[in-house]
Amino acid sequence: MSKTAASRNAVDPLIDEVRAVRKSISDRVGDDFDKLAEYYRQVGEEYRTRTGRFASQKPERPSR
């Protein structure tokens, strides 16, 4: 087995936790991409106001 293939099959608890959280979020929004995008926008907005670091910056609106 090559080193690359071995690293893809390696168990990493942090990666497993990230995947579990992503799956949980996706399940909450019913695997709907628009709802998922809105969820992440809300999280970003909460983070922006919570930290204060970006409080003076207005959120960017995605171009459509």
C-alpha cells in the first residue's frame, strides 16, 4: 500500500468529529443546500458580532 493510500485510510479522531458535526448540521436542515447556506451565514453573523473584531465591518453580500 502506498503512503498516500495509507494516509487516506488513517483514523483521525479530529476529522471524524468534524465529519460528525457536518453531518448533524446537514441532517438538521434536511440536506437542503439553500438552508445549509443560510445556516452558515447566520453562524458567520453571530461570530462576527460575538468577537467584536469584525463588528465595524458590514457583512459582504454574495454576488448572484
